[in-house]
Amino acid sequence: MGALIDERAGLTAGGFRAETSPGDAAPADAPAFAMVSAETVRRLGAERGAGEREDRDANGDGPGTADAGTADPGTAHPGPAGTADAGDTTDPGVDTGIGGTADPGAADPGPGATADPGTADPGPGDTADHGTGTGRRTLRFETDVDLGARPEARISLEYAVHQVLERGDLAPHQYDVRVRPDGYDVGVDADAYLLPVLAAALRWLPGPFAEPAEPPRLRVTFGPGPRLPEPAHTASPVLVFVPPDLYESFADSSAASGPHRFRPLYGDAADGPPLAWYCPLPAPRGEDQDASRDLVRGPFVTPDLRQLGVPAHGRTAVVHTQAGGPLTLLDPARPHGIRPPRLTTYYEVDLTPQHAVHRLSLPSSSKGDFAATAELTWRVSDPVAFVRAEVTRVPERLLAHLTEAASRVTRHQALRRAVGAQRAVNAGLGRWPVPGLTVTCEVRLAPAWAPAPAPRTASTSAPPSGERPGEQQGEHHEERSGEATPAGLLARAETVLLGFDGPLTRLFTATTAREAALELLALASAHRDDRRGDAVPRASDRPLDPALTHPLDVLRVFARDPLSPLLRDRLDALEMEAVPNAPTTHNSIALVRALHASGRRVALVTDVCEQAVRQYVEPYRLPLVGIHGRAKDLALLTPNPDVLLRALQALPALPAPGRPSSPGAPHSKSLVIGSTVAELTAAQRIGLRFLGLARNPTVEQELRGAGCEVTVRSLTPVLDAARAL
């Protein structure tokens, strides 16, 4: 302790001694906590006059540095923010010496502090503005411990507070500091500018406060009011809370371009604005940021949401904050609404399905256990709710819920009734404890002495807990390796669902697709502004979002808008106009006929209007079993698998010896040939195999990045494989 106080006071090591009495409490005549000189008192926190500060700055001395003084062992002083009684806690109602005045020759509760014995000290949960004066604002530094029992933490915190205030450009007359058992309250003049103080706190903390062994957690709150709730799932040593108005000032300043990212803190109202914003400190390094949030990346900041473009449909969602409002999904057409662009916090959410297979041991009503195989599939269905919940380590949370819920059921089931117990478990898993997540689970049971049930969908499931990829799934892995070619995929397929725009033709070029998208956006702007009158600026007067480069992107953006029927009808007309000039994809017509000749059923699936598709294929008289185009409900466009499901359900039955025929097709015997990530995602959602047609390296990279195992640059290798069947 002496060395630490030495360092803070600017003395050489050994310039004073510190004595403490044994036991939890000390009598009134116990030795003082520290024996320091008057010079040490002055250097540790006494207010320096303006001339002395100027002299220090002129000499290049930083805060807390000075010429060595002489220790006076006869002058008792309790040390920074301490008391003369080593076992006592901080004197209630004391202003610390941070910016205060002192009598350096007397025992004092803090360096340069002034005592007010008639003022009661606030408790840790009290949030009133404690005597800081009418119109003053409160800056609170509070820990999760009583600092009277942690003198080294008290000293470090006081030094940190001093540094934040000094580096925040606050003059001593603009604030006063009061001691709390767990920290400090700083009363700041109403006209003081707090943004530099906030910037200093972000850059300086935890600073020296992290030096003691096992430092307590620190909350720094700008502004009075009720104590804010603790953010979920955060273990950062320091949390800084700011009110919405101060955050707005921060977001509009250059300080927001640094590494510190504030997050909104919401109350119980689902659609209410943030109560406050908080920032964990120290700022995480790039590679460590949110490592536990496996489905969410961020928070990030951007000066203009339009720079984010259009998220990959069905694979990524962007959730962002809005001024004075709740979290919301990105609207690529009007990301800022009618407001000008501003710095905005956003998150990227992974929407792709996640899989896991777990092998568990579950109790029974007898001495033995059930051997269980649990297959879990989950995906984010409500990105806003998921981000707001700040959920971490989703697989572990789901497994914990599954184990607890299943055990409650199986401990009342007999081992000899494994089938009945299995039904009871699958019916009794209850509600999953992760907001915004859709979870499906299948549990299969067997007595412990029997072989563990094999997973039904090993091809898409992660390895069981504790196993490496490939273990206990080697046979299936070899099978998948043989399928990773066009020939392997076609060999197992009884039904081929062929995309239209790409695999069969190219309805729009890049230029005409952009023109069609702009026409739809202009139509939407004109009708929306007509409905609103002149109360808002016309959208057509503002630059259109360059990220919407295809008309289907526009339909997806406006899927839930009242204008969606108007936009759908206009795109129907544009697609009909494009049909006469649309070129046929090389080998596409021959591929359809070769697949039919091999006994495969071929159907066309697309987000293009069905009338335009029929008009295009009519001259070729292709042997198709169905044509399935865009649904009236634009929310069912891919990556929603609606069009694939409609095609499969409408297929005629294949004759099967010895069993009755039924319409439809099993997913395991079906293959999708497409050219977009949206089509790939739709196939993945219902477990269909996918063969990607990638005309250029960019498309190939997108498909590969989305999980497509087999891609081709042209249909030639697919046609060769079909003819060899």
C-alpha cells in the first residue's frame, strides 16, 4: 500500500510507512492507516492554485508528479479518501479532495477534502442529487463493494475519478465530489460541457482502477434518476451509462469513430425508446468482440445506413437503432426514413438454420438411464427481439433447457417403455428460453444397454457433443463425398426443381434490371407521397438507394407495404415485356429433355410471374410436370421456401411396387438447380440438395459463402451427367 500511495504522491519508495491493525475492526486508538506528511496530503489531492498549476504545466510535470517531500511520521493522515480509524468506513457526507481545499496538517477523510458532519451519506442504491446544488447534474462512480474494506481500491478509484475530471476539461469550480461507501458522486454545474468528460472516461477507464488484485466492478452513470438495470450477459469490469441526449451528442461527434461502441438499454416496453445507452470497458479487441454472440455481429456504427446495401435475403438481417425509438429492421429503400443520414448503431444477424446433434443420458423411474439422441435445429425468426435480448452462447442455452425439460419427463418413465417416453419428451419440451428464435427438436430414446439411436438427419447436423467431425458419421460422410459432383447429385434425384431466371434464361440484364428497379421505386415514391400529401419531402426528390439493383429486391423490401400489389402488377408487366428479348441459357433446353428421358420429373420454380414463364417456354413444348411462379403474397418470395413446397406437393406420384402411390415427392429425393443465394437458402430451409449455376466468380463466391457445395460455370457438365444416367 505504501508503494502505491508513494507512486500517487510522487514520492520515492519508502518515503512513508503504513500500519494496519489485525482483525476486522480497529479500536479508536489503533495505529493510523498511513503516516504521511503535509506535503504528501497536498500532492495527493489538495486544490492547487492557478499559479501553481501554471508552474507545473510549464515545467512539464504531469498530474500526480512532484518533487520528493519529507515524510513526517508524527502527522497522522488516513490517506486518500480514508479515515483516521483503519477499521472504519468512509466518513459519511464528506466531499473528497478532488478539486477541493484542505488543511494539510490535520487528519482528513480525503486529500484536500472538507467535512460536513451534518450531512447523511447516501446508500449504494440512493440516486438523489446529494447536495450538489439546484440545477446541477450528477456523475456517479459506484462499485459493487464497500470501499471502506478495500482501501487500495478506494485510492485507485479516487485517482481514476481525478484523472477523468481533469482530462475532461472541467475546472475545479465547476464540480464538487462527495464520498459514498461504494464510490463517489460528482456534482457538475448545469452549464458544464459533459462530452469531453465522457470521452475521457472512455479513454482512461479502467486505467489505474484495474491495478489492484481482483478489482471491484465499476458503474459510471452520467445523470441522476433511478438506478438503471444491469445489462444482460455482460461481465465487463467497467460499464458507462449515459442518457439518450448525451449519447446523441456523442454519436454526432468525432469521438464516435473510436473503438468504443454504445449499446441501447431498454426497459420492459417492447416498442419503447432506450432508457439509456451503455458502453462496456475496456473496449474489446476486434477478434474478441462479441465472440459469445454466435448469431449476432456488432454493434457497429455507420455514418449512413445506405452504405450497408441490401442484406442477403434469408441469410442476414440488419437491426439498427433509431433516434428516440426502439430497435428496428433495416429498410433498404428508406433506411433513414425522412431524416437525413446520421451516425447509427447497427447489428448483423445470421438467419441461416443452425444444427446440432447431442447424445444424452436421461434418468428413468428405475435405476437405469435412457440413452438419448437429440437433434436440434434453430434459426432467428425475429431479429429485433433476438438482438434486444442480448442472448449469448445459444447452443449451450438450448442444450441446458433440453436436458432439464427432458429429465423432468423421463424420470417418471419406465425403461421398458422407451417409445412412450420418447413421445412424452418430444411433447413436453415446452417453450424455448431464447426470444426471437424458432427451435425444432427431435429426441429419440433407448434403454442404456441398447445401441444409442442414430440421428435421422446426420447430413445436416453438427457432430455430437465431445466428438470430432466425422466420428460416428463416417459412413454418411463418405456418401456425401461421392455426391459432391453434378453426377452424384443427379443420381439420387427423382425430382429436379429447375430455376427459371438463370438456369433457363436471363430475363433482365444488369442494366435493364436496374432500370426496372428504379421504375418500381419511383412508382412507390409517387404513390406514397400522394397518400401523405405535402407533410413530408417527396421521396422522388431524394436520391434512390443504389443498393436495390434488381426489381425482386424492391418487391422484397415492400412485401408488407400496402403498395405491394401495385408494385407486383407493374413488375408482372415488365417481365412480360422482357420475355421476347430474353436469351436462352446454353444447354438448358437439352438438359430438361435429358432429365425427362432419364426418368426424372422436372418442374420450374421461380419468383417471376407464372404468366411470363409460360409465355417463354410455350414454343419449346418442354416435358415439364409443373410451373410455379410468384405468389400473390410477396412475403413468400425466396428465401421463403413456399414456391419449392408448392412444386413438391403438386408433383404426381411415382409408381412404387408393392405400396400405394401418393402425390408429392420426398425431400431426400429432390434436387434444386438455381443461381441465387435466395434460392439456395430456400432449399436449405427444407433440406433439399442444391446445385448452383455460377456464371462468374462473384456469383460463385456468394454461393460458396452461403454453403453451396456444388457449383458449375455452365450447364454443360450437368447435361453430360444427365445423359449418362
